[in-house]
Amino acid sequence: MISYAPLWETMKKRGVTTYALINKHGVSPYTVTMLKRNQSITMNTLEKLCNILDCTADDVVKFEKD
């Protein structure tokens, strides 16, 4: 199971809101909805999030056993 719990913590630490992701950094609202629902995103989106937040993939997503 995919979990984006690390993303929300990283965003909080960096002071980045979902509003900023959409309006400042060009992340689509659809992508933010996918993240909130713990659904799959592309590697390009993961890379973009890592660049925005200056972090690694581990700071964005974790995989949990069902």
C-alpha cells in the first residue's frame, strides 16, 4: 500500500502548503487529490515534488504491507 504520510510531514517542516504546490509550483489539483487519496503518481511527479521540497523520495512516499 502506498502512503504519502511522509509528504505531509515534509511539507509541514518546509512550510509548503497544497495551495503553494498548485499555484506557485504548478502541481495540478488532480495530482494533489491523488496524493490525498494515497493513489499512484508518476515518477516525474515524484521527482518534481522532491525538487520543490528539496528532499528524497523517502521524504514523500512509503510503501506499507497490506
